[in-house]
Amino acid sequence: MTPEQAKQLVAEAAIEYLEWDWVIGVGTGSTANLFIDELAKIKGRIEGAVASSEASAERLQSHGIKVFELDQVGDLPIYVDGADESTKHRHLVKGGGAALTREKIVAAASDKFICIADDSKLVDVLGAFPLPIEVIPMAKSYVARQLVKLGGNPVLRDGVVTDNGNMIIDVHGMKIENPVETERNINQIAGVVTNGLFAQRGADVLLLGGDDGITKIES
Ligand code: 5RP
């Protein structure tokens, strides 16, 4: 099975978690895009969606799915999104698509976070995928120096401006043995908006697609 087929499998499976008339949280990236396309097939069942990026909002609207601001709807019953890496504890690295801050906000405001990914994303230790960090532009050099002190190799993502008007630093070479602590420590650096570790609020359900079908990991 190709990664694309595996992503399609879990995108379809995530639809099963939705209930009538919900406004749902929708993530960003190629797996989330497949989910949005599946959502289009059952759009009469939901009231609409809150998107974690401008790109996802546009895709939802192109399918005729109503997009709400988070402020309009309050807490959400469910959030569906992909990941760049996950452990079996459902701690994630996200932000490969530079949408990590809005993703973290929508995940925080959701009762249940369903993470969908192909099974190549499952790792023993996070950090092989460079950890994305959204930074306020004027702080980028300062933040980079602090990240070096934490043992990382920070690289500014060339030409990328986030939906919030900020920059992304990708931190290479970190073996993240304690994701909760690392998430907290990096977020304490002045100038960091947030980092791509989703450990304090990880996924509630992880659906992994692969040759054996779908593997479900949940608490
Ligand atoms: C975007 C993300 C995505 O969820 C992550 O990059 C996974 O993307 P894909 O589904 O394309 O593999 O965090 O900011």
C-alpha cells in the first residue's frame, strides 16, 4: 500500500467519528485534505467546520462546507488532523505545513483529537522530523541561539510566512525523550509563538493506515 492509499484509508475512517449537526475542527496537510474531500461527500450531515489554516478553509469552502471562526462557535466536539510524527503515547510532532499554532489552538478547543496518518509516521522517539517552531520575526536570531543551547540545530524555513505573519524555524538533531517537558521549555523562550510538539495536549485517538489496514491507538 502506498502512503497515499494509507492516508485515504484513515481519512475515510475518521468520518465515522462524526455526528449529525456538529461543527468540527479540521486540520491542515495532505491527509487533512483527503479528510476534507471525504467530508464533502457527507456535508449535509455537519453544520460546518473550523479550519486550522487559510488553505484548509479555502478547500472546505470550495466543497460548499461552511467555515466558522473559532470565536463564533466555542468549543468543538472533535478535531481531525494529520501529523509528521507520533509515538504510541499519541505525542505528536506537527507543523510540517507551517500551521502548527492554529492547529494547536483548534486541538486545545476540541473535546476529542483524532489524528490520522500513514503508519510511517509512528516512531519510538520524536525528533527525526525537524521540530517546527513558529517565531515572531524580530526574535528569530535570539530564539535560534536559545535552541542551540537546548541541543538543537535551528534552520530558518526559507520564504515561509505563516497565516499569522510569523516565521518558522525547524530544529534538526533533537532526540525528544520527554516531549511534555521539551514542549514547555521551548514555549518559554521569548519570541516563540508555539512549537510543533503536541504532547501536553496530544491526540486522543491515533488512526494509522498501512498494509494491515487501520491500527487504532487510544487511551
Ligand atoms: C501541518 C501539519 C500536518 O498535519 C503535518 O505536516 C502532516 O502532513 P501530511 O498529512 O501532509 O503528511 O502539521 O502543519
